[in-house]
Amino acid sequence: MINVLLADDHHVVRSALAALLSLEPDLTVVAEVERGDEVLAAARAARPDVAVLDVDMPGMDGLAAAAALHDALPGVATLILTGHGKPGHLRRALAANVRGFLLKTAPPDELAAGIRTVAAGGRVLDPKLALTAWDLADNPLTPRETDVLRLAAEGAEAPEIAERLHLSAGTVRNYLTAVVTKLNARNRTDAARIAREAGWL
């Protein structure tokens, strides 16, 4: 029997997935959570073989949750199930040691097969997403530029970003100028949109 943890902030989606997986003779859902920051505690308590994680969740996104899960419980295989096939997300998933990446539009039998594959140590990747990622340029932003842009995208102004990242306000403005230039954006709002659509934020 393969024990599965489900993490998705949409109750209807999570319940539907649990119901579909319960029809499989070798799969059982042992935990369900709606927030990314609940994944690790639930996994420690339920000890699943596979964690199926949505990308967009409150508290912590599914990719950060996957990385934390891998660090704490490397024996739990992770499979990202998302409605947004952003190539940047795929790259982050690979960096987080995710073993599977499927779109929510995948047929139920494909999801069940994917869970079995990652539980057995294999990898699963939506072929359409693989082709898109192959063609996408690498993220041109440094980790620090990404941190600055993420806070700016949340509405923080340069002085607040400087305080939170222990930088000077002038340095923050320089980072934002560099980000706008690198992404060929009109302004920081446009830069945030470009980075989000690429899956870099």
C-alpha cells in the first residue's frame, strides 16, 4: 500500500483527489492539509510515501514545502500537481528534489500512475511542460534580486525592503533598477508580472 499526503488549499479539489485516489486498490490518503506550512508536520505525523503538493498555497508555496520536506524526510517522494505549468516552477521543483510534476488537467489514472512511479523511485514529468522548460531562458535574476523583487511585488517600498533584508535603501533601489533592466520591464510592477509568469517568483 502506498500512503499519500495531499496538500491543496482548495477544499473541493483536495476532496476530489482524495476520493479519486481512494478508488485505487494500492493507494490510501493518510493526511490532507490546506497550507504549505502544514505539510512538514503532517508528514512527520502520518509518514506518507508520497506527498502530492499544489504550488500555490498560503503560508508556504508547494515548492518551498517540497524542499523542506526533502531536507527533513528525504524518504518521502514529492509530486507537484499544479494548474499553472510555469517553466520556472519546474526548475524550482527540480532544485527541491521533486520527483514528479503534473498538471491538474492530467487524467486521474495518470496521477495514480505518477504516484506509483515516484513511490518506486522514478520520475514523472508532464511532457508539454518539459518542452516549454527546454525552450525557456534561465532566470537572469540573482537570489538577492529575486528577494528584493518579491518584497516589492508584495507592495513594500525601498525603506521597508532595506530594513527587512538588512540593506541600505540606495542598494535596494539599485537592485530594483537592475531587475527592471534585466527583465526588459517598464517598471517594478511589470518586472514582478514578468517574473511571476516565468515562475521565478
